[in-house]
Amino acid sequence: MILPINCFRKFLVLVAALCSASNVVGQQKKPNIVLLFSDDAGYYDFGFQGNSGFPTPYLDEFADESVELDQFYVTAAVCGPSRAGLLTGKYQQRFGFEENNVPGIMSDSGLTGDEMGLPIGLNTIADHLRPLGYRSMVIGKWHMGNADKFHPLNRGFDEFYGFRGGARSFWPLDEGQKASRPEDRIERGFGEFKEPERYLTDVFADEACRFIRDNRDKPFFLYLSFNAVHTPLEAKEEDLVMIEGLSGKRKKMAAMTLAMDRACGQVLNQLKELGLDENTLVVFTNDNGGPTDASAANNYPLSGTKANHLEGGIRVPCLVRYPAGLSGRSSYSFPTSTLDLLPTFYAAAGGDPEVLEGSDGVNLLPYLSGEIAERPHDKLFWKKENRGAIRKGDWKLLRFPDRPAELYNIRQDEREEKNLAYDHPDMVRELYKELFEWELSLERPLWQLKREYEGKGMERMDRYRTQYPEN
């Protein structure tokens, strides 16, 4: 059968239109995802948080283009468990990762430090993004287990440059340090160990930009996991001279923060130079509250410190920039969590968060855009051994092993100065019961550290209040 000439022409026009549409779809690139993750920073210790003594010009500019999450929480007040919750989108207590994994010691359960890690079989953000066409890299601190089975390349990531442990020097290690703490060695890929010759924060920024350049034509997930500003407090001389009005630990920490800010700026500028910034979802946040003793971090105006469940231990700054999906400078005041990052990234990548089995987080994009008006979470929980906390609405209960529970209304009293437990005993009973019911759904801890090894300064439940916004 021969088509009439007019029909044939219409057929050609239709084919051309379909081919053109196909080409447009093929050119539509999924958004890149970049997570800039600092370590042990104080809640107040950034310029965009109001601290002029801690200059962070690049992050300040980034904040002006971002949605700022005013009540953003981590899932634990210390590094390891917090990162386990972030990477899986699940409360880490559900799979027994309740305490830090500490190298060189044995736990009460008999596990050595190297065998304490993110349980095999759990999917990470990188595992979930890979089927959606993403190439993923983690740069910097891993802290999810030192044994080979826990290695980033065995947990969904395509590339790794960093160290397996939880903290190390910012300068090259000598042979003695590498021998005594092998988990601190800088590693590229799997098993290629070579110490860089420069300040580590700068090296991580260079490596991040290299990864971005290499993957500019395909969607990528970059997890830039700084060890700054965790101890040891080591800063470059040229950064120290830029800090005025401070001394001692505060001066060193401010200089380290300046270097980390410069590294973030380098990454953000690389995205812009390649024309990727408009189609990249970038999040900056921190792993837990700042340690007010070890590094003199300042969590003003919040009470608490790293390792406890007061606001200063579990509430951290968070900035989200996504020009393709969110408007610029704004704030979001309902409680949110690092649990939400995995489903948010997954949704931005084109996946359906509803298929994320066992997820405790939500896709934040419709909340931050104003599409959904209600709270993302009715309740959030925290637990370490027999200490625990629950945030329900504006109420927060803290449970202690050695004294009565405390109750605060966070909207009215974010500094947790007025304990309302005796004024609202019914609310105490209600929240205590809900915290206990949540705990019944959890696994037993995979390890609990022997008491003699715990850092007493990090385990105290003392209040570290900052009465005035000093630098």
C-alpha cells in the first residue's frame, strides 16, 4: 500500500517531532547532589549564624541563596552513629549502631574496633542512587568501620579518597603514626595509601573539584565529609593571621573553619564555572553539636554540647540550595532531620521515596517549597544506652539514668532553661511512654564500649551554657 503524498509528509513531520522530543528528553540531566558535611562545628561558629569572629564568606553567600532549616537535627550527638543515620535514612538504633566505633579496643560484646561498623546489607544513599544513574564519591572522613567489608567501595560508592577512621591530623602522618593508627592513612580507592603533602582540607577540596569535572556530563552524588573542625586543632599560619580578637583554641578553630569555608567556596565555584550550579542540589550541615570542652566550640544560643541530648548536642545548622526546585533566601522552622536527606536526594534524582523500605525520613522538597504546609515529623527520637529524648510538636522530654526527666517547650524556650516537668506531669508521662514504645522497636546495641575507655569529658551530662554571644 502506498501512502498519499500528504499523509507521507505528515508522517515525516510526526517522526521528526518525536525525534526532536527524544533529543530534548535525552538532554535533560538529572540534578547533581552535593553534601558538604562539617565535623564537630559549633552551632554559633559561622558568619551566617551571626558570629563575626568566625569569618565564613563563602558559606555566608551560599546562605543568602539557600533555604535555612532553623530546627535541623542529627540522629545522634556523636560522629559515628550520626553518620550511620544520615547514610541509611534510618534511626541507627534500629540496626544497633548506637555508639562510636573506637579502634584499638574491645567492646563489651567482644567486637574489636575494626569490626564495629555499618552492618552489611544496609543500603546507603549511594546504593539507592546508583540504579538511578548516579556516580557517587565520598571524600574525607568515613567512620563507618575500618574493616575492608565496611569500605565505601563496598557500600555503594564508586570512588573514595579519605581515611577510614574518625579523626586524624590535618598534616601528613609520619611512619610511626601510620603504623599505630592505620585507619588514619589517606587512601585512594581501595588499598592505595599515600599521604598528601599539603593541608588536608585543601586537598579534599581539590579532589572534590576533580570529581565534579570528571563527571560533569552525568549525574553525580558527592559526599564531601570534612574532618574539619574536629580535633586535633591544627590550622595553617596564613589562616591564623586572618583571625582577629581570638586566642587559644578559639583562634585555631576559627582558622580551621576559615579553611573549610574556602574549600566549600572552591566546590561551589567549580559548579558555577561548569554551568552545573543551577541544576545541583547542595546541602551544607554538620554531624553533631560542637564540643565545648575539647575544642571550645560555641553552641549559642543553645544549651548542651556534643554527646548529650540538649539542643546544643543534636541541633545543627543546615542550608539547602536547589535553584531548579526551591526559591532562594528563606527559612524553614519546623523540625527536620538528617534522616530526611536520603529520601530528599532520592526524590530529586527521580525516585519514589515511598519505595525506600524502612525509611524514617521524608522528602523535604514539597515542605521547603511550601507545597505541603504541615510538619514533616510529628515526633523525633534520640537514644544512647539508657539516656533518651523525644521531641513531639513543640515539647521535648529528656530522660536520664540518674535523675528525674526534664520537659521543655522548645518553641518558647530553645535554650532549655525552664524545666516544665513538674508543671505538666501528664505530658511527661505521655512522652515517656512514647519514647519507651519507640525503644521497643529497636535492635539491641551491637556493641557497648567498656566504661574505662569512655572519655569522661564527652560523656558528662553537664550543661554548657553560653550566657552571651561571645566569639
